[in-house]
Amino acid sequence: MIAETRQPTLLALGLMSGTSLDGVDAALLATDGVSAGKPGLSLTISYPPALRQGLRESLGGVGAVAEIERDMTLFHAEVVDELRRRAGTPSIDVIGFHGHTILHQPEHGRTWQIGDGALLAELTGLPVVSDFRSADVAAGGQGAPLLPAYHAALAEAESLPLAVLNIGGVANVTWIGADGSLLAFDTGPGNALLDDWVLQHTGAAFDQDGLLALQGVVDLGAVARFLDHSFFARQPPKSLDRDDFRDHATALLAGKTPADGAATLAAFTTASIAAAGRWFPEPPRAWLICGGGRHNSYLMAKLAEAVGNAVAPVEQQGWDGDALEAQGFAFLAVRSLSGLPLSWPGTTGVAAPQPGGRVHRPPS
């Protein structure tokens, strides 16, 4: 990244609905879109079961997408109202509304995040920036990951090089060089395949603290065959859809017990993250972990074994790992209003630094 001119500080509210389908993260951030700024109150509100199921059924762009889009936008408006109430109704300048990704095929020039930005602006009475990814994909980029700019701003005072790893439904990493250079890409599965396996075999939404995986045995042969997937041989930047590995993983898990399947799926995640390190220009001094995966102590222990570097949750640096993605989209909303780039050749493969986002103003 090049040095950027400081902009006026705005109070932004970021909203993130991740591929884990668990709910909406919301966070306040006072920032100029260049420096990391000052975080404010944050919260997470889980999706009602019916809405979560509707989102799951819309993946791939099928089913009653328009109805689900309206329902999830209304839910986001309720989350905004709740955060504003808890924060004492501060004067907010802009909302960064990521929406929910139901289809991501940048190789075909397509990425689809449902969420009606105009409706959210009308419901909240606030300007809304949405559709963060489309401009990058239209310009030939991957459209993901989009938070390296925020990771770099947060890491300004850290010892570099550094890897910031987000283990959400899909896992992605930002490598930040000592000179401020960025390399970012999806590494492989995060929690999504493991969550789906646990739901199917136990009825639980996820493997709480890795207790199921802890009882299982990893199939090392399956892990090796998993890493034979062509995705891992592709040079980054590169990105994934939530279910890109579903068929590949399902075939490798055939006949396994719930515990053995969970342990092997966790190994798919950690092994693919470790494999990502070969693309870094130089090894990071440490890996800082955000996303829901950092709450899984089994996964974190296995990750430390796999990468062979210092591994720690981002809280060790004073960052909020539960709010970080929502803060990141608050940050990007402010950048979007200022016309600053959201992506670079090293983060999405786009040819030149690319601004993005679509601004929706509330009715006057």
C-alpha cells in the first residue's frame, strides 16, 4: 500500500454476515478510512432458525432469494437499531453493509451478496454503502478478501512481517510485509464444512471447543488427497465460494464416524492454512487469528503444530476478534465515501488499485 492522505474522521457502523451463517456482527468505528481509528461498541445477534435456514437454502443463488434478501435486510435494520440503542443513539455518518454472500464465482465474473442497501438506508435513515465486491470482480479481480486494508491499518505499529488469519466459514489470510506490501487470499475451508458435518451427524450447530474432533482420529491419507485439489497449486491472489470443497471433502470422508470426520475436517483446515505459507515472500513473525475458529482450542492447537510459528488470537494485540470483520466493513465504507481503493493487485489480483462500494442515501 502507498501512503494515503488523512481524511475527515467519520463514525461508521459496520455489519457483517459471514459464511458460517451464525448471525450478524455489528460494530462502531470512528475512522478516516486511512488509520485504524477508534473502535466503539459492538455486538453479535444470532439469526433466528428460520432465517438461517432460508439463507442456507439460498446458497448458490437458488430458491426464494428475493424474499430471503428482504428478510435478512429487515433483520440487519433491527441489529442497527439495537446497537444504536445500546450506544446511546450516537450520530452515525455511514453504515457499511456487507450483505450475505450466496454465490462467488469470480472466474466467471460473478459474485452475489444479497442485502438491499436502499431498503436499509430507508429503514435506518442513514447513508449505506453496500455491494463492496462487484467493482473488483468487474475489473478482473477475485472480489475477496477485502479486509487487508483494515488489517494493515491495525498492524501499523506491529512487528512485521505478520500474517492475519481469519477462520470463518472459509479461511483467508493477509500477509503484511515490513515495507507495507500486502498479499491476501483464501487459504481453503475454515469452519463451514466442519459445522455442516457436525450439524448433520449430531444436530449441534458446531463442534464446541473441538470436543468432538478431540475424540476422533485424523485420516492423514485423506488430508494428503485433500491437498491434491487444484486450488492449492494456484498462485494467489485467489478466492473461494463457501461450498467449493464440499464434493471433494464428502468423498474423502465416506464411512467415517462423526468424531473421525470432525478430526479430519479440522486437519483439512489447518493443513491448507499451513500450505498457504509457501506463497508468502518471507515467513511471518507471527500468525494472528480472528474469526470464530479461534474459539476452538483443538483447532488452534493443531494450527500451531501445522504452521510452526507463534499463533495467537488477535486479542493478544488488543484487537477484538469478534468485531473485527464488522469494524473492517465500517472502515471500508468510509474509504468508499472518500473514493479510496478497497483492493490492490496483491490482495485480489485486480490490475490496479480499485475503489468500490455503492452508496445509498435515505429518502429526504
